[in-house]
Amino acid sequence: MASGKPKKKNPRLASGRKRARQDVKLNAANTSLRSKYRTAVKNVEKAVLAGDKTKATELFAKMQAVVDTVADKGIFHKNKAARDKSRLSTKVKALALA
């Protein structure tokens, strides 16, 4: 039987072929930024779990910039970005108080 997704047909019109080429580039850029976002969040969570207050606060500051950039570009919704920043800031502050 056929495997996975059906094969995509090539567009006939020149504008459609150009759109397909652009989509490949945009998809690569968005995938890269999405990965950077998830890595930044994961690094802060690891630092919090390790109990390293200084590293967590430093990584949190860097993470905020990445999250804001990704939200501005529309890769993740701005409310998701705000929610992630809020939850992580709570964890970092709890670590600072402990």
C-alpha cells in the first residue's frame, strides 16, 4: 500500500510554483524558530529543577527575548508566549525565595 502522505502535485501556474518554493523556505525558518523557542523554555526548566538560581535567572532573561520574537512573528500565539513566560517566571521567583 502507499506510505504516509500522498505525493503532492506540482502547480501549473508560475505563481503557484513560486509560492511552493517560498513555502519551503518559510517552513524551514519557522521550524528553526519553533525549535529555538522550545529549547529556550526547556533550558530554563532544567535550571529550575537543578536548583541553580543564577543560571535560571540568566536563562530566563534570554528565553524572554526568544519567546517575544517568536510570538511577534506569529509562529506561536501571543497568549501562549505570555502564558509560558508567566509560568516560568513564577518558577524562577519561587527558586529565588527558597
